[in-house]
Amino acid sequence: MKQNKFIISIVVFLATFLLLGKATAVPAAPSPTCEISARVNRLELDERTTPADYIVYLDNISDIKTVKQEGTTKCDQEYINNIKGENHFFILSLYEYNKHPISKGDEIRVNVHFGGDEWSGGHFLSDIKKKGFNIDLKYIIIFAGIVLLLGLIVVSYLIGRSKGKK
């Protein structure tokens, strides 16, 4: 009987310790939001999270600047050196990916921010801008509509003119 009480006491103690440990997660220290230029080297869907996130590997990281300063870390060459490397990955939420889909080989400008707590964390990507010719679909539709309207006006003018000569 004493042995059962001892085992129950140990189990209760461990359960309490584990529950308190999860409830008191310490957030990451404040860090800046930096904007970088980079090339997408690899992109993988991580279905272990809900909703799924993308794991992004970048290379050719350069041209860093501060978007929002928090904490003591600076957006400088040392920051770039800490986030470089073939095994270093970035987290891209499905929401951010759907706003601006990217693929391997894309040259991008993107915001990077470190977030999380002692259980999980990482460098999160947001506000992706592809380099090069980058025009929004709505502008293409507007342009096509204007061209179509002008074409109809010219055609109707020519038809009206040809009827007037007869």
C-alpha cells in the first residue's frame, strides 16, 4: 500500500511539473523586423502544423535594412550571417504564401522576424515582393478592358463612317 502511495505521489508531481512547464512558456526576446533580398532555394509544405506552414530555404541573402526596431539586435551583416546556411530555414505561413506565392528560383524582397517561445520558434517571413517585372492581375484585367473598349469604339466609328459614304 505504501508503494502505491509513493508511485501515485511521483506521478502527481511529474504531471504537475509538466503542466506548469507548458503553461509558463516564456516568449522570445524582442527582435527587429528586417527586410532582406534573397533567392528561394527550396520550399516544402510542413503538414505537421495546423494550418500547414511552408518551410523555406533561402540563399544569396543580402541588402538588409531595418523595418521595425525592437530589442537590441540590429539588422546588419552579423544578422545576415546568423540566418545564412544551407540548413537554416524560414517559416512562411499558409496565409502569407497564398497572398504572394513563391517558388524555387524566385528572387524576392521579404520581411524576416524572429518569434516564438522556448518550446518552438523561428524566423518568420512576411510581406513578400518578387523582384523583376511584377504586375498585379487586376491591372492586367483593367488594361485589357480599356483596350477592348477602345477597340469597340474604333470599330463602331469605322462602321458608321463606311455607312455614311454609301
